Amino acid sequence: MSLFPKIIVNSCFLFAFSNIFCTFAWVKNKTMAKKKILFINQEIAPYVPDCDMSILGQKLPQTMQEKGHEIRTFMPKWGIINERRGQLHEVQRLSGMNLIINDTDHPLIIKVASIPSARIQIYFIDNDDYFSKRQMGTDENGEEYSDNGERAIFFARGVLETVKKLRWVPDIIHCQGWMSAVVPFYIKTAYHDEPSFANTKVVTSLFTKSLKKGLGEDFKTCVEFRDAKAELLQSYKDHFDFEELSKLAIEYSDGVIMAEKGISSKLIKFASSKQVPLLDYHEDFANYFEDFYNQICPDEE
């Protein structure tokens, strides 16, 4: 074989290899594109006792941050949280707003703390009436609070108003726990024209942890805010309970994750009927969740 054909063969090989490498690099870059992810959690360890929800509440933001994504994380400032031990302090520039729930003004207080071992910062939504002077979903005697619905509404609006003040625009909002279940509804209605959330996608994680009692006959009225009208909830029962609240989160989400085994088959069936993308339970969640984020919120061309 002469030298000239060899040069052509080698050139063709290098050209083909170069194309393959560039294609791989492009695909990898598309897959690994970094996102801004807002985590709205009901529970985060170590501020509350360990359970599947609270452990995931810490590990998920930590893992996504380690993968290079930009995160913000919120949770309620439950009364069981020891502020001195957790080194919480109030953020004056973010506090001071009043939110009207059920015709009553409720001051919004924002506190912040860090988990050094996880290298993540947590924002806490606080209010004397709803959080700091109370336990979590139940009181000291194990009785569920009759205004848990109002508490969830205050928490949802408190988080979204605070994110606006931060002037931070999330690509994805990931909601975990019934306490955050009103957020998807608000994002798609009351806040859909807000620059901070106009293009935001919402993901909801489903857990087995639930409420036993209802959220009150006036939940539909209390949840009204701007374009979040009660008539949008006509297909829901007037007596809102945990199942109705979960359905509300599912219907207004762009994707749903089964965060534990044993999720209600009714809720899974409801998500399927609404054609909401579903991610099955995976113990090794990190890559599955990240891939799901990319599916729900694909990168721009």
C-alpha cells in the first residue's frame, strides 16, 4: 500500500473518531447541564427526627449541590426545633411581610441555618401562630391540628414570597411532604406571571406519611389568592383531606416521584389519569432524580 492511501485511511479514522468524541461530549454536556433547584421540604434531618422523608430532605439537596447544581432549601420552623442548638438566626431583610390567611394577618419570619456536615444552608419559614409555638402535624397528645390546611397555605406562600425577595429564579421546584402540597397549585395559578416562576417546572415527591383528619371545610376558601380561585377546585371534595391535597399537588405538577415503597395505588392511578410523568421508587436515587429533572426540564437548544 502506498503512503498516500494510508494517509487517507488515517485521516478518515481520525475524522470519524473526532466526530464520535464531539458527539459524546455534546450529549454529556446536555445531560449534565446545571440547574437551579428549589427544594421545599416538610422535614429535614437533623432538625427533626430521622425518617425516610427527613433523611431524603437533607441528602437530596446535598447530592444535587455536589453534582454542581445550584440549590435553595426551605422547611417550616417547627416548634420542636432547638434554635440555639441548630444555630438559627432571623434574616431581617427577608422578614416583616404579613400574609393574609382566612381574613387574618400573619407575620412572616424567615430564619436561616447551615448543616456543616452537608454544606447546605436551610431557610426556615416561621410564624408564632402556625409554627414556632407548635409541634409538627400533631400536638403533644398526638392530635392533628385543625388548621393544618392553613399552615400549609402559609408555608407555600411564605416560601414563594421569600424566593421572590431573593431574586433567584429556579428551573425546578421539588416539593416533599404534605406541607408543600399547595405549592404546585400556586405556581401554575397565583404565581404563573411572576418573573421568578414563569418558566419553572414543579416536581412532587409522594410519601406514605399522611394526615388522618381533614384540612377543614373552608380550605378551598383559604387557599384563594390572586388567580388561585376556589372554582378551580370544583372537582375536589369540599372536605379536603390528605388524599385530596395529594391529588391537588399531583394535578398541578410537571412530574411525580414515588419517594418510598408502598405509595397509595389511588394516587398513582390519579397521576396516570392526568398523564403526569411518574418516576418509580429507587433506593439509589441520585442519578434517577437528576435524569428525571432533565426529562421534566430539558435544556434549551
